[in-house]
Amino acid sequence: MSLLIRGGKAFIGGKFVEKDILIENGIISKIGPSLDTKADETLHADNFLVLPGLIDPHVHMREPGATYKEDFYTGGRAAIAGGFTTVMDMPNNPVPTITKERLEEKIGLAKQKSLCDVLFHFGTTDNNFDEIKKADPQSLKIYLGKTTGDLMLHNPASLEMHYKNFPKNRPIVLHCGSSDPDPQENMRKTIGVIKNAASLAKKTKNKIHLAHASTKNDITVAKNYAKCTVEVAPHYLFLSSENVEKLGVFGKVYPPLRPEQKRIMMLSALELVDCIATDHAPHTPEDKENGAAGFPGLETSFGLIFDLCNNGILDKIRLVQLMSENPAKIFGINNKGMIKTGYMGDITIVDPKKEWVVDALEMHSKCKWSPFQGKRLKGKVHTVVKGGNVLYREYEFVN
């Protein structure tokens, strides 16, 4: 099968250009102005932006073990509707991904059920070094603070052991959040954990990645180490502790939302950030009322970040780098993240003028709520192509 994408401004070679894209057998085969070629199907992208498929390096699909919150089918549809053709799932399930067997189980479930590609971070404990060696994962996730589930290092010596044992060219993702209820102490202790983790990585020469930075200080301290990359979730750019009163139990997240001044300072630190990651963490309303922490984010992330572009805070070129190119580079996702011949035919087509209002009841995630409910945005994912197949067209799934 072949697909021709005509017209539109495509992000190619670091800039937006008017070029056509031919995808054959799932791979981008030709790129050029007004391609004189026929295809089995043609998409007309005039007046639209044509981006490489978005990549989210931090999601919680909840399967296996908590499929009443989300599963690979609903999470995959939420990802595609949000423009993401690839996501990376976290290991802190009720039965965590800390053995080769559990990893293989997840891979099988995702292949069977998910519309988007799902890759997996492998979890760490104080003693699962042999399982990591057997599984040979592309990335590790180390929890150095409390989060959903019980996956966390308890022995301080384990961190250095994991650093020493893991290949130096593969990223180790770090959860450095503190659970201290006092806001100022929480931020101070989080910085201390980041400093310690980065200092140790410098000693062992590991590549590390800071998950969900929540203050400018988090980012600048982490980036003092040259081999550290940093992700930011949209909720730390758009929400602050001032929103928690309105959100009530729905405002709880790890790390917690920071003061409004810290949120504004985060926006000024975007030039230091390496990628946007949703930390898509769906919970039912009942779970939230019982104290669960986390927000769904796959279907609002692009619209929110594009809003920064509309308001002159972020360049559209930088958006593509943060949401596609850089995640592919950081996590070694081959042949993705760019529109380039020989690369996968994963394409996200955006209508930059489409105005819409966030309505969680219309979303594909199971949880059916959003901290951004009612927010007006301009710029929406119109069509999504994965491996040359049109999965989503004119804001609706093809099947």
C-alpha cells in the first residue's frame, strides 16, 4: 500500500516547508515539492501542519493490573487522538515490570490491543539486577521517591549498583520527587535528590533523564550534568497550586503543583528542556476521591503546547523538537521522530486554526475527566498516520 500526503507545511530538515510525502509499505520513500507520482490513497493537507508522529516518553497505560482505569486499547486510542504514534509505558503497575517475564507479558498485550506503538521502561528494585540483565531493556526507571504503587529503591547503595550495571549509552529515567507535605520542604528535598542522583551519575558516567521536572530549579540543577536530559509535563506549565482549590481532590499529582510564580518561571526555562512528556496517569473519579495522584494528559498535551506557540512563548519548530525529535533521540527510537526518507511513515497532521474546548466526556481515555476541562484552545490534531495507515481522520477514528 502507498499513501501520498499532498500540500501542507511539513516539518522537514529542521524547518517547515511545502513538500509532498510518499509512504510505501509503511516507510517514507519520497519527499519533494509537487511529487509527480500516484498512490493508492492521497491525503490533502493544504493549510495544515504536517509533523512527524508525536512521541510521549512517559505514560501509565495501567495494563495489566488496573485496567478499570485504562488499558492498551483505550490508552492507545487516547494517544492516537492526541497525535502520539509512539508512547513509552512506565513499570509501576500493581504487579510491576521488574522481571523479563512481566516485560514480555506487557509487550504481548500491547501488540494485541494498542493502535499506537508502545515501548517500555523497565523497573528497578534493590535486587533485580539479574532480571535487568536478562531483559536487556532500552531504558530503566528508578523511583527515588513515593509515587503510585510500591516500586521504589530503599537501599541507598542500590542506585550506584544500577548505574554501574546498566549500559552507559542507554538512559536511566529518574523519579526524584519528595513526599514531604510541606510545599517548601518538598521542593527543597526534591532538589537534594536530583543533586545526589546527578552527582552519582557523573561519577559512573551514566546517561540519565529527569522525569516530570516541576520547577525551574529542578531543570537548572539537573542540566548542570551534561549527560542529563529533562522532561516537563504540560500541567506544570499551565497549572499551579492556585488551581488546587478549584480542582479539589482532582488536583493531586506527584510532584505536586507548584506556586504560580514557580509556574511562570518554568515557562522561562523551556529553552533548557529536552522534551514534553504527559505523565498520562488516568484514575477514575472514585480513585481520585480516595487520594490517587495523577492526571490524564494524552489528549490535551498537543493542544496545550501549541497554545504556547499561539501566545509567542514557544516556537513551532521547538514544539516538534520537544514532542517528536528529541524523545526519539534520547531513548534511541530508531527511524522515528523525523520526516525523512527511510523513516517510519508516522505522521501527525494538525489544523492550526481549529478552535476547540476540552471536554473529557468526549475523550477516549477511560477516566473521563481532565484538569483542563472547559479550557479553550486553538490548534488540534486532524489526521494521524501510523506506518502509512490512516488511523484517524478529520478528528475521528477511521474504524
